[in-house]
Amino acid sequence: QDGNRIMSNMLTFNTDKPTYKVGDEVKVSIPTPQNGRALVTIENGTRVMEAHWLETQKGSSVYKFKVTPAMAPNVYVHVSLIQPHERTNDLPIRLYGVVPVMVDDPETHLKPTISMPNVIEPEKTLSIEVKEEKGKEMAFTLAMVDEGLLDITRFKTPDPHPNFYAREALGVKTWDLYDRVIGAFGADLERILSIGGDGSEMNNDGAKANRFKPMVKFFGPYHLNKGEKKTITFKMPMYVGSVRTMVIAAEKGAYGMAEKTTPVKAPLMLLATLPRVLSITEDVKLPVSVFGGETNLGKTDVKIEVNGLLQVVGGNVKSVSVGRNDEKLVLFDLKVKNITGIAKVKITASGGGHTATYDMELDVRNPSPYETQSKDQMLEAGKSFELNYKPFGIAGSNTGAVELSTVPPINLEERLHYLIGYPHGCVEQTTSKSFVQLYLADLLNLSPERRTNIENNVKAGIRRLVDFQVSSGGFSYWPGSSGVDDWSSSYAGHFLLCAEKKGYSLPPGVKKNWISYQQSMAQNFEINRSALYSSDELQAYRLYVLALANAPSMGAMNRLREFTGMSVQARWMLAAAYAQIGQTDEATKLINGVSTTIPRYRVNYYTYGSTERDQAIVLQTLSLLNRKEQAFAQVRLLSEALSKEYWMSTQTTAFALVSIADYIIRNGGPSAMQAKCSINGQNADLGGKSTIAQVPLNFKGTEAMNVKVENFGKGMLYARLVNRGQPMIGKESEASENLAVSVYYRDQSGNEIDPTKIEQGKTLIVTVNVRNMDPRGYLNNLALNVYVPSGWEINNARMDDNEAVLKNSEYTYQDIRDDRMSYYFDMRREETKTFSFMVNAAYQGHFYLPGVTAEAMYDNTVNARTKGQWISIEK
């Protein structure tokens, strides 16, 4: 049918059955005139399998053929009917039609069977027997998965047969010349029907709630010969609920599946819940639900055991009487010690001759920010120094290192910790923390463990960047955004190119699409003279990374070179592009007479630049041009900034460290390090002769330690001791610089309430107001972090109907974690923005509510924070 018109040249016919098996006879009934001829072809997705001429009879003609295995899963019967030129009806002289013939070959089916108990008991040995119903040969895998987990996504057990034998579309194109040669009414061969599709459908059963821990087991692949069976034996973990056992089988073009849903229960079962995270020194009540099965258990003892991060307040054993199909609740009081780490809880219940256990793990955090103490020392040849120091902050938070170098100190330990621990995750910050780690193995003699960690971090950064790439090939600032951030696109590509040269594999298509985008942007670029930023700098960086990718855009490079109003930063970056492709004369002409001094500035948008970031660009260019003395002067400048207690953005920090690393790799240090370092009298391994060495400080409680460093070399040795720790919570103070933050709490009726004492189960609305107080006006790339206490649970408004009710101000990105809400946004002059979200007071106890912090991610002169407080959740 074409629109509402039946095609006049279409021939309608049918088969005697909807489906056939191999060996069946197909009967095709075709309405035909007398003395006509029909060309009958049997076709599939790729070719014409058979063709026959049929002499037609008046009224109806029948065409028969046998189904062969080659016809699975389906074929098409195509009929072209030609009636005599002197016809006795008003139908076209030529008609055509096509019908599908569905074929099911029994030899392509496997029927695996699952033999296992109808009820599974946790923590007991379970045996599952798998075989093929008729003893056929097959390979198979077996998976056992929590049924509740499958129901969340309405997961249907995969059935490979309908997929591998899905109905194929008609792949043969048909045309003729009848209308050109006959002269009578023949009509155009209007179209060819392509019929296909696999007929899969979604299981519409509703999801079932499951409040127990999910469980997943996977076994295989295994292979069974004819008549064989396989028994899989394993110990069922501590899990209660329902599982689905799934078998997927295949063998030489035959496929099949089997599934079985089985309850998992025991005469005695446990369920306990705690917050996903706890803070040091908090108090929490641990509810333990004890379930009885078909047996009357009577007196049941419940015992709790914890590791060194927790303390049980009161008795650690309580007794309840559990009847048949009964449920009892037992509460334990836990106190979190002043130690961070992973807390572990083990609960054991014994009653009626039965025992059940339940294990839990959760993080214990200190929400206070890290504080750092450092000491620098310059050692001339033959000199030494000795220093006693003590760890500060709470136990378990102490880290540090002694850093030695023959180049001016770059404060690598502290700056690297800042980058890796930076809490936000835009494309620029993701790139920055990965970029620096790319070069650590070149700077330091790393232990195998640390080398592996760094490699994993870099690989994770590469995978993460895929989430930012948009269809054009550029990179957005936040994942899921459609707009491209020009500078960050060049920056992310810069990192990916360097990672590839270091031997890391890039995801397929990422580099190719990025180069295509960059080349298109480079060719179409025009100087924006009215912009508040230097657009030529964006273009120069783009041209440099294209040169680095061995895909230079020479026309665009030459056009930018002729621009008389080029900024200093763009000149240095464009010179680097020419140097990268070997045109050092052109690079030298660009920077002749250009100062290496960068005026003081810092921006939090477009290029995210600063004085030190641009000094790093100058250093990279000088290193490419092999100007060692000038480059070393730049190293000193950057070293001075890195070694001070001077705030740098993630962009500036990464550029500075990467450029210095590049200089050291190309030139090495002024002299090989010849030094000795001892910690508490124990010699530390400096890893041989290198430019930079790090010795980690291993703290033992609050014990004072001694560090001694001796310089046996002929040149200057720079030493830096970094000691880091987290102070006790509750010590932070309020602050406000060019930004104001206020927070208040209300119930669902809009009434303001005191958060320090809340009833368990109550829902609160947390509202934060942020006001731009900066006289400079517009603020870009602000980050707001709103932490919640351990006993509160955040309601994700995006998952229900509350997002519209909360009426948040506009933001560019939102991040929801277990313990915080983060918003990222821009603000106009004197603008106030409001952000709200809902929480539920889920757990009884005494918890710490951290302060709210807001900051400009690329400008530390814009920030605000509130003071934290203790809150209680009571029954």
C-alpha cells in the first residue's frame, strides 16, 4: 500500500502455513489468469536461491517446493506474473508480489536443562547439574544473579536463537524493462518489499523490591560432548532473597537457553543496615533484623564484632525470642573512633541449632580538609641537615615525603596531592590530574606498586575523557553537555597525544574524530577582535596540538603568523607549533625580541590561564628550540612559584609540572644526584642517580621521627619535607571573600526547622543561597559543595517528581554523591542563586554536619564557607 492507494500492479498471494520445518512442503496459492506465465523465485537476504517458470491456470495456480536447511530462518517467494497481451481483464499485463516463508530448523535448537534444589540455603554447598535434553553436544555458560537486581532493569534471560535466526530482510533488488517494450498497461515496478526484524520484546512484569544484598556468580564456558553432563559446585554466599540461574548454550550454529528462579532462605536469617559512610567520633545505632523461617527458633543470641575503627557501646550480645516466620529487631550502639579507614562489622545470630552471619564494610571519613606543613633546605656540596618532626592531625590521615632534587624544588609531593585529590571532575580537571601522572615515571624511580597505580589512574583518565567527547569530535566542559569548550578540547587532545606516545591505547575513534574537529576549527578560524579574551591564543594552542598529532594545518599557521596584533601567549604557542614540525627558523622569528616576562593575571574562563601557566608555555617552547639557558631560567621562575605557599589552579599546576618534566627529560639536571637520606637511622633508597627523588614518610602513631640528608655531590641539592594530616572535625571557621553563602533547613510545609535535633524518618529541604559580592562583576566556574551528615540520605530529585518543586537556580552541572551535593554555575554581578535538595533523616545517632563551601575553581580570591555543627537524629 502506498499512502491510501492500493498499488494496481501488486499481486496478493499466500502460503498454506505461517511457519515450516526443514523437510516440509510449502504450497503457494497464486491468483492467476488462464494462459499466463509466472516467474517464481525463492530469495533470501543475499541471493536468488531458485527460479522456476509456472504455466498459470484460470482462477488459481499452486506452486510447491521443499524446505531445506539453507532456507532457515526465512526465505521470500517472489512472483512476477505476466498475462497474455490480449487479456480478457483490466489488470496490468505484469503483476508482482512477495511473501515471506518462515523456516524453523530443529537442528538449530539446543535445550539445556538445569537440575538444582528448589530452595537454596545460604552459606551451604550448592550443586547445579547442566545437560542437553537430548544429549546433544554443546558449550555453555552459567550465571546466577540476584532476581531483584534483574528486576530493576526488567532483565530478560538472553535467548540467542531468535537473535542468530532473526528474520532476514529481503536483500535481492528486482527490476524489469516490460514498460519500455510492451506498450500495453504494465505500470512501474513501484517498490520492493524488504521485510525483517527480530521480533524481540520487553518483559513488562513489574520490578520486585529486594532489600537484601545482591548476589552474582558466573561460571564457564564449559563444553559437553554427546551424552555428557556437567555439575558445578560452589558455596552459596551469605545472601537471602531469590536468584535466577541462567544457562546460555551454543554449538555449531545451534543455540538455546534455560532459566530457573529459586528462593534463597534459611531457618535463621539476618539483615543489618548502616549509612554508606561515617565520620570520625560519630555515634550511630545499628539496627539488626532477625528473621525466622519455618522453624520456631526460640531464644536467639545476636553478637556483633567490629574492627579497630569502631567501638560497641554497651553489650555486644543481645538475645531475642524468634518464632516461626517471625521478625525481630535488635539495636546496637556504635561509636566511631578518631581513625579513618574501612570499618568492618560482623554479626552472628545463633538459635534453635542454626547460625547465620552478616558482614558489612563502610568508609570512615574525616570531612575536614587536609593541612600541610613543609620545610625547605638548600644543601651545598658536602653539607647535611637533620630535622625532627611529628605527625599532626588524626591518626590514619598522616602522609608525607622527603623530596630531593638537583633542579630548583618544584614541590612535587604537595602539588601532586592537590591535583589528584581535587574534588571536582570537569574535562579540564580530569585532564590535569592525569597529565602530570603521565610523567612521574620519568621524574622518579617508582616502586612497582606505585607505578601500577599511576598507570591505572592514567587509563582511568583516558576512559573518563570519552564521556566528554561530543559528536563533532570536540570536548565539552561537563559530561553530557552538547557545547564544545575550545581550550579544553585542545588540552584534552594534548594529553591524549602524549599518553599515546607513552604507550597507552586510546579508545577507537577518539583521536581521529578529535583531529577532524580541530582541523575544521583551525581552517575556519577568524580573529574575534571584540572578545574579552585573546581568541588568537585559542587558535595557536589548537595549531600546536595539531602539529603534535602530525596533522599540522599549515595554511592556518601561516595566516595566524601574519596577524600583527598577536598576543604574547599566542606568539610563544605558535612558535612551539612551528618548532614541532621542524621549522625552527620560523619559530625563532616569531619570538625574536618577545619578552619571556608574563604580566600578572588570572582568568577563570575560556583559557583558564595565569601568569605561571603562560610561563610554562614559554618553557615548553624554549625546550623545543633547545635554548637550555633561557629554559633553565624559566624553570627557576616556576620553581619559585611552585615551592611557595602559593595557590595555583589545576590548569596552572599541571602545565607547570608537565613543562618542567619535559625540560628534565630533554636535558636532565645540572648534575647527577649524589645524596644519602635516612629516616630514624634507616637508610632510604633513592633509586640510583636521578634528578628528583622521593622518600615516603611512614608514620607510627604520634611518634616523633628524624630525617637526615647528606649531599655528596658537587652541585646544589634542594630538599623539602612535606608533612600532611587532617585536623579534628569541628575546627573549621567561617569565611567569606567576594562570595557569600547561607544555608537553612525547612520541612515539606516550608517551615524553617533546627537541624541539630531531628526525628528519625523526617524529610528535610536543604536550601543554600550564594551571592556574588565580587566588585569585578561576572564570576565563572563556581563550585558549591553541600555535605550532609552520615545519618542523612539524599533524595535524588532527578529520579522523582521533586526537581520542579525545589525550583533551583540555573546551573551548568550537578553532581550527586553519597555524602554531598555539588553544583557548578556562573553568576552575574550581585546575583544571588538558590539551590535546594531533599534529605531524609534515616539513621539514629549523633552525627557531624560539615560546613557548606563555595569557590571559584580557577580563582582562590573568590570563596566562602560556613561552620559545621553536630546534629542528633532520635526515634
